[in-house]
Amino acid sequence: MSVLPLVFTSGWASGVNAYAVVLLLGLFGATGLSDDVPAALQRSDVLIAAGVLFLCEAVADKIPYVDSAWDAVHTVVRPVAGAVVAALLAGQSGSLPELAAGAVGGSTALLSHLVKAGTRMAVNTSPEPFSNIAVSIAEDLGVAAVITFAVFNPVAAAAVAGVLLLGGGLTLFLLVGRIRSFLRRRAERRARGRPARPVPQRPG
């Protein structure tokens, strides 16, 4: 069977939480639950690094405004991670060229990252922090469930990931107004934090 469904699913999940994807796939491979996980993801140093970074993201992702700053930093990291994981999966199976797999995984990760980042901007317009925590936990559980499902049933998991990506895009479209409010507040905070420029005095 082509590895394309697993590539697509891992790309979607990488756009939400790339470290969780690397950690879960590596653990599935290291414990022998899946033969489709490349050896590079099963290395102890990779698993330790992914675990530490996952814990960092688990904390940062639940703090209002810190989560959006974290997302901004990961605008490059998540698509690159999605492309690398996809290329490794393709190289392991040999059923799909690695370059094509990297393009699918990276572009899918970028789309899901943009949905995640935009949704978080909308959530940050809420004055209480509990919505951030609830959304973050739902994302983590969703990634864990979909990746686990993909290991045992990649085609069905890819269909679920596709529905989640489309649903997230629609939700983001409906939240455009709240995202604009978030960006306006951030611009106002930055403006208040800048020191006032001295007014030049005319000679004489």
C-alpha cells in the first residue's frame, strides 16, 4: 500500500504539534508496534529531544499570547518537520518518491499550522485563560489519536485528517473578525510599549 495516506496524516499532525508526531512515531517504531517507522525517528537522542520539546510546547501552548508567539516561531519549524518526517516515511516504504512526499507533508503541515495559529489568535481575544488550556489539550489529544489511528489504519486516518483540516479552515474563516481584534490589540500594546520620540526643537 502507498505510504501517501500516512504522509498526509503526519503532515497535518506536524502542523499542529510536530514534536508529538516525532515522539509518537518514534515510540511506535521503537516498541515494535509499527514496521513503517524509519530508524532515524527511533533513535534515543531523537526521542529525548522530541520529548523535551514536546513538554516545552505543552506549557507554552496553554498560556495566552505566549502560544501565539510560539506559533510564530514555529511557522518554519512545523512545515519543515512535516516535510522531513514525510520524506523519511517515503524512504522507508519505497512506494513514493521522497521529494514528492516531502512536498505533500510540508505543504499539509503549513496549512494545518496556519489554521492552528489563526484559531489561537481568535481564542486569545477571550479574557480568561481556560479556553487556551482547553483548546491546547484538545489539539494534543487529537494529534495523539489521529497518529495512533494512522499507524494501524492509514487510509481512514487520512480521511479524518482531511475532514479536520477542512473543518479547521472553515472555522478560521468564521473567526476572521476575532483574529483582526487580536492583531489590533497586539499592535496597540506594542505602540504603548515604545518610548515617545523627542520632538526636535527649532533653533532660535
